[in-house]
Amino acid sequence: MKAKTPIPFENFRLKSARKYGKMAPMKTTLDIPDELFRRVKATAALQGDTLRAFVSKTLQEKLDQAASTPDKPWMQAFGCLRDLPREVWQDLNASIESEFGQIEPEDRL
């Protein structure tokens, strides 16, 4: 029996590129208000981009920004603290717990 020669991956035609790998550029239709369209087109032209390139780049930047935004809104203001050493975090959490873990006499019902 003759051994089969492997077929190079590039020769496979997949039924659904979305599910299995690279997607070819997709055309779509968007409803954009006229004023916004004019601003986008003008901004793209000022930057030397085509409308297609500008929209693609802007969407990618927005998605990257959303992916890097912390889940907790307060982290946007205080997120710089996340790089503190573990010991500092433990001390900080202990201080917060001691301050907010107590009920002041005037707060009791």
C-alpha cells in the first residue's frame, strides 16, 4: 500500500473561513448620518488615508482600547496602583479594612 503524501495546508478550501482562520476582507453597508460621514471622510483625507483604511484603523483602535480598559470603572482613575508590590497591596487592604470595617457610634441605628 502506497503512503499518502500530505497535502499542504494552503491547498485546503474551507467552507467557513470565519470559523477556521483568516477571513478575507468583508464588504458591508453602514448607515452613517451625513454630518458624521462628512467629518470622517474629511479627517481621513487630512491624514492621507482612504475612507476604508481610516474606518478600519479607527475600529481596530476602538476594539483595542475596549480590550485594555479595566472591568471596574474605578480602575481608570486608580489603575496606576495595580503595579504596586504585593506587600504594599496587603498593607493598603488592611488599612482599608480597618477603617471601613468599623461602625462608628453615630452610624448605628
